[in-house]
Amino acid sequence: MTHFTAAKGLSNPHLQTLAPRFIRKKALFEPIWQRLDTPDNDFLDLAWSEDWQTAQAQKKPIFILFHGLEGCFYSPYANGLMHAFAKQGWLSVMMHFRGCSGQPNHNARSYHSGEIEDARYFLEHINFQFPNQTKVAVGISLGGNMLANYLAQYNQDPMISAATIISAPLDLSACSTRIEQGFSKIYKTYLLSSLKKNALRKHHLIKGELDVSYQSIKRVTKLYEFDDLITAPLHGFNGAQDYYHRCSGINKLKNIRLPLQIIHAKDDPFMTEAVIPKYALPSNIDYRLFEQGGHVGFVTGSALRPKFWLEEALPAYYQSWALSK
């Protein structure tokens, strides 16, 4: 895989992180939507790059994407990567975590950084539809940490051939502290307001499970507080610290068996060095730590002619990989 060099004039970590939102103001294409009903009377919304039911689509290798915290198909990296793989002849699909497709989900429960059963159900569905195709998965940020948990748990039968994890908060506790510092509070404010809005919209469901008032949700000012008040107890954890400890992917990497690529930037404003593995990784893991890139930024070229490095590097990497299989 090629080396990443930050765009001239956009090397600052915050410019790297924020530039994609200014460069790509609308999606590169409109997806085909599919609603997948879950066994607990809820649903997962899937976004496809094309009609997956055609004879042509049935022959293509499959690119699977898991988005980040409060992300969706319209996040610049999401439609960008799906479009880039589709142009290379892949069938692209993204599973929206519960409540992230613009439609509130039916149950009180939502999603979190270690929630792998929805991903398993989705991949079983994909595998049933396309039993013989090459399948690769990419997890972005929270979706990357979730994917690490998934691949460690289902290492005997992951139902995909290879994976890449990008800008993942592999140490959740360290990242929740980091995002409260300096300019990173900008990202915290954005993410927290989205989380609170969705929780308030579902308060009638949440209060059936937790003794949490509407006002107590409104008063939350930190991601840690939100996780302690809602995410952790709603999903069976004994507070935020228990959730962070049990769901951080950093110590589970050694259990992963398939070919895995991990991409981090040293200047990621969501991260600290705690997300960088300090132990020898198994030979199936290719760990790539770049000096620059921000958080899911990796904008190369120049400020006047910026290019999305991930959208060039990943399809090229997996194209040769798929052909060699």
C-alpha cells in the first residue's frame, strides 16, 4: 500500500480532519436502500452502491463498510469509499448502526463500540446472499473498534476474507479524555449534541429501561457522562469505565486471525498514544502509523487540488489482493 503524505497547506491535524466536510458537501451518488429486520423486532438500514439483486451485482466482490460514531452514508468518507470501490467493480454496502440512518430505531437499545451482534447478523445476511464472493470489510473510527471486537470474537468464522481498521479509538477511556481537551472539544460538542438529540427523541423508550429523566440527558456535557448515564447501563455495562474496559479493541488484536490492516495517524485529535499497540502484533496484522492524517482525514495532493488518499489506496490494495485469491 502506498505511503500517505498530507496535502500541502492542509497538514494541520484539524484541517485534515475537517477538510473532507468542506470539500465534499454532497454525496457522490444516491444509494439503494434495504431494511433488514432484526430478531428483536428492530431494523438495520443498509445502503448499497447499486441494486444488489441483479445478475451483474451477484458476480462482484463485496466491499463492506462500518461507519463511525453518529456517522451515516452521507458522511464524506462513507459515500466516498463506497463510490471508489464501486468504480473498481465492487458491490459496496454499508450497515447503519441502529438509529444512524435518519430513522429512530424501535427499541431503547442503540449501538456502541463493542456491539458486534448486529454486525454478525448483517454479515450472515450478506453471506447467505453472496456465499461465493470475496468480501472485505473496512471499519471507520468507532466502527473500526467494533470490527476489532468482532474479528477477535468470531476469529474462527469471520465471514469476510480481509479487513482494514481506520482511525479506531482502540483505547476508549483514553480517547474519551482526549476529546475533552483543546480544539478537540469542537468534535466532542458535535458528536455529543447528536447523541443527546437521538436519546431525547427516544426518551420514552429509554425511561422504560433506565431511571433517566429528560432533563438529566439535556444536562450532559461530556461524552464520558453520556456513556455513564446511557450507553453503559442501556447495554449491560456497570458504568462507562466498565464499558470502556470491556470494549476497547487494543488488547484483542492478538486474537484476530484474518489479514488485517490498521491505519492510524499520530496527529489524530481524537486519540492518544494509548491506541498504538505496545506489544508485538501477529504476522497477519499490518499496522501502519502515519505522522499526519488527522481523524479519518488523510487528504493528500494540495489545498487547491485535494485528493482523498484512502479512496485511492484501499481499492488498489484490495484489487490486487482479490485478484490473487
